[in-house]
Amino acid sequence: MSKKSFVGGAAILGVAGLIVKFLGAFFRIPVSNWLGGGMAYYQAAYPIYNILLTLATAGIPVAISRLVAERTVIGDHYAANNVFRVSFRLLLGIGIGTGLLCFIGAGWYSDRVGLPETEIALKALIPALVIIPVMSAFRGYFQGMQNMKPTAVSQIIEQVFRVGAGLVLAYVLLKKYSQNLEYAAAGATFGASAGAIGGLVVVWLIYMANRKHINRRIRKSAVKTEEKSGEVMKRILIIAVPITLGACIMPLMNLIDASIVSNRLQAVGFSYAETKDLYTELSSFASTIINFPQIIVQSIAISMVPAISMAFREKDSEGLRNNVKMGVRMSNLLSFPCAAGLIILAEPILLLLYSRQADMAVDAAGSLIVLAVGFVFLAIAQTLTGALQGIGKQLVPVRNLCIGAVFKAAVTFILVGIPELNVVGAALGTCAAYIVASVLDVMAIIKYTGTRFDIGITFIRPAVATLGMAVVTLGSYRLFALVVSCRLAALVSIVLSVIAYAVLVFATKSITMDELSVIPKGDRVAAVLRKVLK
């Protein structure tokens, strides 16, 4: 796969991811303001939901993408379609199984995390657990054929349905059961199930619209390898199981927070009400904002898997290493400014988004700053995880993230027990986990691919551009805060920072015009910039 298609696919998924996150923010902000401490029920339901969903969907779509890409590159569209058919049946069965498991264990889990009211919110997520795995089969198939648009479109529609249904149900149930916030939280979580239905319908319609073209490619397939369903399933699982185990570790970190943080805070003297508020500050306020830029980095990793898999299959060592280096550069170019902006404007951004919960927003700033630092290392780890999966070393990032999770558990347990730190200790634990995992992943990618990173263009130039942006961010915020509200000053500062960073990226040659040209519509942007910068 060429660098052009890799970067283009990442851009498509990145734009879709931004839209999804904007819609998610549109959802989470009013719901957080409506529910206040009741968001603890909503937030406590998601760690176990994410683990079950990860078990069902994290590894198999990547395996589909990789296997379809490998068969497509040799013209075996017949075998590629067989991979899709087998994986579809497998994912349907897994979805039904995880849904049943959630139904049976919802009450037990809710009691274990010390928030029994979470049970109803968790059960509202069961339809999503059944439907999303089926939807991911379609997405993985299209991604393996280097077509990221069906995934992007279905993600957006899924989020539209999720936000619409979740907001309406949360509002209606809050009005009806104002003294029982668990019902409103359940209405909000059911939005995920409504979104899953919408997303599945859309991606199925896209598949049906392309079915004639797909069948024509299958009929004209240059190679038609007959593979038994059992053999295909075995290949899928060999790739998928390690990836799934690795992907479970991040939701497991959230589960660590859900289980350790609440109990640890109460053990050192915080009341039940204080514990709910502190956990909400960490998981609903700070962590939600960090998840926003994370989706762009995830798009890089997803696009890298088929790209690197093809290069690895064709023994194109130079192309493989170039894709790895480009992936890390893109990751740094995105994560550095995001982290700097969140560190400088942590409190204003939180107040801007959660104005009705101002006290909790201010208190959450410390956790957000720490998580912003960790995001830089998370971005590198996620990008290199995609690269290692592409070369068949999917167990390596699993091992590295496991080591990071051990650090996370230990640091969280110790630091949350310090009353002055409380939930900031959990954020520090998360940061430690990402640092450990990213360092180990860099060592692994050097070992297995021979990639040598140019420190200047990969790290120093983006850092210099980010430093210049940080000066603009801090200076503009302090200046405008003297004459307008802090929230408006934060908005103006963000806009000016984006402009400043865009200029500095080209001024420091962190990205070239030729590299910009390979992004969809980037050639037009590059042409305009060449004229402006003459």
C-alpha cells in the first residue's frame, strides 16, 4: 500500500473521528450538566461495557482487514470475501454471547464497584453489545480493501443516532424520575444501542450498494483459493486473540479506576457523595476531553495495519519503514499541540464545557493536565501497536501494555490513597502506564523492522512548533481574559493557537508540501500555500 493511500485513509477516518467526537461532546456536556454526580452511574457502566465490546470487536476487525488486504494484493478476491463471510458469522455469535453475559452479570458488577444503581444503565447497553460486532465485520472488510469511507460514514451515523436518542431519553427520564438519577443515566447509555442500530443499517446499505461490484471482482478473481471455514476462522483467531487481549488492557485500566478509586477514596476518609463527585471529575470530565484527540491517533493506527501488512507481505522493507516513520511523525504532529493546549487551558476548557458544574470542572483541571502529558505517550503506543500488528507481532504490544497496566495499578493504589492527590493519583497512574508501554513499543519496532527514527524531523521539529504555539496560546488567553470572559478568551485562544501551529508546522518544515499533497484534497491546499508562501 502506498504512503498516499495510507495517509489518505488516516485522514478520512480522522475527519470522521473528529465529527464523532464533536457529536459526543455535544452529548456528554449537557448530560454531565444535567446529572452532576449521577454521571457516576453512567460512567461506571462503561468500563465493563467497553471490556465486553473490546472482547467482541477489537481483534477480529483488524484480522479481517489484514487478511483481506493480504488476499487482495495477490488478486484473490474470492478468498477475501470468504474471510468476510466467516468473520460475520463468528462476530454474530460473539455478540450474542457478550450480550447474555452482560445481562447475567450486570447486578454483580454494579455491587462490586460500589454503585448498585449502575445495573440498569449497564443493561441498557445490551443491544449495542449484540449489534456492534456485526457492524464491525462490514467495516473490517471494507478497510481491508483500502476503502475507509464506509467505516467513516457509519461511524458518523451511529453517533448521530446515539446522541439523539441518548439526549431525548436522558431528558425525559430525568424529568420523570428526578430523584432517581439512575433512570436518566440508563436513558443516556441506551443511546449507544440506538446508535448501533443506525450504524448497522447504514453500513449494510453501503454494502448492498457495492454488492454488484464486489461480486464482479469475485467472479474475475485472478486467484480463487478454496479455504475451509474452520481454517479461515483459525487464521482470524490467531491474529485477533492477541490484539483483543491487548485492547482489553485499556478498558481494564478504566476498570481499575472504577474499582480501586472509589474504594480507596472511601478508605482514606472521603464520603460516598464525595467519592462520586471525585470519580466523575476524573472519568467524566477529564478523561472525556482526552478521548477527543485520541480518535485521530486511532485513525492512523487503523490505516497503518493494511498498509504495513501489504508492505510486509511483498517484502518491501523500505516501504514498511517509511510507513512506520510517517505514522509516528503524524502522531507527534497531532499529539504534541493537543497536549500543550490542554495543559495550558485545562481549567478554562473545563469551565467552557461544564459551566453548570463549575466547582467540579475546576477541581478536574489537575487530572486533565496529567492525562494530557500521558496522551503524548499514548499516541506513540497506539501508532506503533498498529505497526507491530501489521508485521504479525501482535503479541508484543500486548505484553508491553500489560507491563504498563501493572504500573498503573500500583501507582493508582498508592497515590489515590494520598488525600491531597486523590483522583489525580489515578491520572498519574495512567500516565505512567503509557510512558512504559510507549518506550517498550519503540524498542520493539526498532528490533523487528530496523526502523531508525530521525530525531530532528520526528520529535524536535514538532516540539519546536508546539512550543511556539504554546506561547501564542498562553499569551492570547491572558490578554483576552482581561477584557472578555474566561470562556470566550479560551475560545479565541484556541482559534489563534490552531492558526499559529499550522504556520509553524510549515515554518519548521515539520511537514512538507509534498507530504500535504497526499492527503485527500491536500493537493489543493498545498497549491494555495505555495502561492501564499512565495
